[in-house]
Amino acid sequence: MELFSRAISTVYNVRNAYAFSTYGENAFLTLQNAIITLQILHYHPTLTARDSNRPKVLGAGVSMLISFLILYRG
């Protein structure tokens, strides 16, 4: 939830051409939250050795990227 609220705020500032100094911290926090979310999915223990978190991490990463592109291109 925090990831998307920060992403929306960052995209809003970028699209309105505000100075980077006004939203730069928010942009880096968005990136940091995305990386932490992907790490949680990657390092979450699975029940068996056959279960892999790789598809989950890949799916989450792709969905985050698509969401950011949709927000940015609006």
C-alpha cells in the first residue's frame, strides 16, 4: 500500500514538472520499498524444495513495472 501511494505521489510530481528537490526523497523511498517487497518475496521460506519463489518474484516485479508505466504515461 505504501509502495503505490509513494509511486503515485512521485509520478504526480514528475508529470507536473516540479523540481526534483521537491520529490526526490519520495522517489528513492519508492524504489527502496519496491526492492524490499521483492526481497521479502524472494527470501520467504517455501514448504518444499520444489516450490520456488522465482515465479512470484518475477510476477511481482513485472506487475510493479507495468503499474509504474501506467501511472507515468497516464
